[in-house]
Amino acid sequence: MNGHHADPFSSLRGLEQAHRIRLAELTTPVRFAAGDLIFQENHAATCLWLLDAGSVVLTTAIPGRGIVTVETLHGGDVLGWSWLNPRPVWQFTATATSVTDAAEFDVTTLEQRASDEPAFVYAVTRALSGVLIARLQSTRARLLDLYADNRQR
């Protein structure tokens, strides 16, 4: 990465320093240019990215409406939750909307470590779960605001 951010794992609050170091050993720094397709809906989901800087838009195709933006992610966000599904395929399409630096890790490697390093994998899973719960709570708040606005019209 470009070195201007000290910790691409800042979104994983509560992850001990030793586990951050171990996770860093399993990641690869990547940079996406504006317009780069990161992954495509319905393709195999095998990676997860911890966004350091930049922005990524998540879109989906809706019959009769075309391509719809679902969410925009920025530095500090996690991209790539679809690997958690029993059928790990991308639920959306992700495209960088600006130069985006991230730490990428292959979740297959993480899953393979589960039997050898259960404490490490558990700690990473707990930290990721915290980020996912925060994202769900944020989505819930946005939906409540949306429906509150619609009732006032």
C-alpha cells in the first residue's frame, strides 16, 4: 500500500496486536484504480478486503430497474461478506470509484487455519462479526429514517 495509513486493520476493533500481526502475514496489499471491477455478482466469493483508503460502490441488477447502487464503502470498511454464505457467491458487484488501497486476504486460507490456530481464527471472526453488526445497525437506522420520511409526506 502507499504507506500513509498506519493500520489497515483499524476496522477490526478489539483484535489484539499479536492477531493483527498474524492477520497481516496472511494479507496482500492491493490497489484498485477508479473503475476497476473488484468482483461480480453470482461469481465465487473467496476473498475479503479491509479498505484502507478510497471508495467502492456495491451494485445489483434489479429486473425492470437495471443496475442499482446498494451502498458505497470507504476506507475503514470491510468489503466481501459473501464468503460467509453456505453457497459462497457474491451477492453484489463491487467497483472502485476512486483509487482504493486495501488489505486482501483469501478466506480459504483463513478457514484452513481454523484447526491449527483456533484462537486466532476465532479472534478474527469475532472482530469481523463486530464490523458486520455495525454495518447492519447502520442499515437499519437508514431504513428507519427512510420510512419515517415517507410517513411525513
